[in-house]
Amino acid sequence: MKIAVTGRAGQVATCLAERGRAAGHEVIALGRPELDLAEPTSVLQALEAVEPDVVISAAAYTAVDKAESEADIAHAVNGAGAGAVARAAKVMDVPLVHISTDYVFDGELNRPYLESDPTAPTSVYGASKLAGEQAILGIYPEGSAVLRVAWVYSPFGGNFVKTMLRLGSDRNEVSVVSDQVGNPTSALDISNGIVKVAENLAASSDPVLRGVFHMTAAGEASWADFAQSIFTASAANGGPSAAVRRITTDDYPTPAARPANSRLDSSRIAKVHGVILPNWHKSLEIVVARLQAAAT
């Protein structure tokens, strides 16, 4: 199967190149200048040149705080850009898998979110990603699966794990928010799940395989819990570590509001697509070990 991925440098796109090829598929990552989501007219031409069997929409504007002052750009890329990818996939008559986010919710529920729960983003980034979901499902519902992921980390790009390891090498103590909870999820595992969903979509036109799905690792944590586990895994390999000082969201204000509850219920994708991601603790150990091996 030939898989076209929008985006080259992002965590999911980079991991997809690794995991898709390991599964025996040809993976072609497309990015600027030939494919620029801020220039929707570039999308169809770039994708048609690849002649893919399936399209993975992984490129996005992901600067969550910066989006508060760059709303037009965020919506152009995450909203209109995603719509352009959907139109291109529809013209080519190939399945589309789109990556979205937990930030489409306000975080006010006291349980993991279901796909059927009302969306209510509290940030520009979340609103722009929701606009992308709506564009895709409005343009190409018969061919698209939207996968909401959360708290993504990997051996690549910028992410919380790499930030904590960097801070741990410079400080004895790191302050981390403890009143936001979610499902830390490795982009390597996300990529395995995406490949499985793409295979299912390519093999069947069953509408139950389309629509919105939550796809996160098993287990949950606060950011402070996550940080402590990062340092534990690092120290086990002789890497940097630091004490974690637990603080509140109010102690660490940011331009964009974060959901207090980012937990997603992933039971639907398990039932429909047979995708069950591993517990985040084991996946974290794998990523930390890879980062430390790369640093030596």
C-alpha cells in the first residue's frame, strides 16, 4: 500500500515513515513547498503526483500558545488546509485518516471523553482543529476517519519528554502542573494505530470504519506524574533526573487555556478497528531509551 502523509517534520509524520515502512508499506511524506496547507491550491496537485492508496492528514499548526495571537494562520492551516486535503482525497477516491486532538474539549467532565460528547474548545488551537474535523466530515464523510490523539511524545521533534530531560540535566528540581490529567501517548504507537486504520479503510467501504475515533495510550497521568515517570526511566539508564515540584495551573499561566481533563475513552476504536495502544509507561521507557541512545 502506498501511503501519502501530509507533513514531514512532525512527530506523527516522522514516526509514520518508520512504522509504515516496517509494516511493509511505501510511505511518502509531503511538505512545503510542494504541499502547503496555508495554500490550499497546492494540495491536490501534490497528492495526485504521488498516486497514493490512502492519505494521512498529519500536518498541522501546533504552536498552541502562539495560536492565540495567530488565529488566522492556525485556522488557515488546521481548518481550511484540512478541508483541502479532504477535497483532494475525495477527488482521488482514496481513504483519508486525519489526526485531531483532545483540545476540542473543554476538560470539564469528570470522566474520559467519548466521541459523542459535545465539543467546546477553550483555545484558538482547539477551535482550529475542530474546524478541521468539521471540514473533513462535511466534505468527505464517506471516506474519512478522524483520530483524536493526546499528549503526544516521541524520539523526534519537540515534546514534553525531551523538554523534561533537558531541564533535568540543568536543574535539581522542576515545577510541573499536577491538576491537568490525560493519556500520554507515544507517536510510535499512534503510527501503528494509524497504519491499522488505514489498512482497514483501504480494505472495506463499511461506513462503521469512518467517522470520529479516540486513540490514546492505556493509562492516565497528570503532567507531574508524567514528568516523574520520565525522570525514573531516565535515571534507570543513567540519564538526567530531577525532583518534581507539583504546582497548579494557576501557578503556571499560559496564553492558551489547557483542558483540566484531557482523558479520552478509546474503546470505540478498539471495537471497530481492533486498535489498542499499549500502556504509556512501557512506551515511555522505549522512547526515553531511544533518546538516550541517540545522545551517546
